[in-house]
Amino acid sequence: VKRINFEDVLCFKGKAVKEQVSFHNNEFCEWYGIYFDDKLVSFYCLMIKGKIARFKSNYTLEQYRRQGCLKKFIEHAKSICRDRNIRVITLFCTEKSINSHRNAGMEIIRFNEKGNIYFGRYNINAKEL
């Protein structure tokens, strides 16, 4: 997992927007990606404001899914948050990715009235800090 620029992810916009991936970018966003054979195949954004972290805008090209990119990103985000003494990472996810996030340890807090967008969090244990 390595730091990338927001501009690096824009080539994914056509496909990713169809899966409800947000391309909102601001000064609080830190973008990270995974490369295979020098090709960016997966990315996410960690948005941090003070002691609040949000995992957002995760996308992986279809042919690279089910290879552990999300798990690597979650561990990466937790590591960054531990280093900055942040104890909770929040996120929204869709029905399509809910099981992957659950398997990675996400706690579901609630879902919208349509039941297709979930709000959850990853807790970072104090002893992990």
C-alpha cells in the first residue's frame, strides 16, 4: 500500500461511480493505492479531521478482487490511526461490500431506510495503540 495522488484515481471514475464510490476530495483526504505490475488496481481514501477518521472511496478493479486488497487497506488505515492516536474509523459501505467489511472486523451501526447503505466502524483497541 502506498500513498498516491487524487489525480491517480480519476481514471477509475467511470466504473467506480456505478458502484457508489465517492470521488469527493478535500484537504483532509489521504489517498492510497495498491499496484500490480506497476498498474494501480485498487485505492482508498482515509479522511482525517483531528481525531476523527473515515475510510472512504474504496475501489478495486474487478479482475483483482478477492485478493486481499480491502484487508490490506483496513490494516493500513488502522496503522495510520494508531500512529495518530485515533481510536475509531467510520465508514459507509454498500450491500455489495458489507460481508468483506464484516470479515475485516467492521461493526455495523445502522443502515439507511432502503437498507442498501450501511454505516459502521472499526474500533482500534487501546492496547493496539
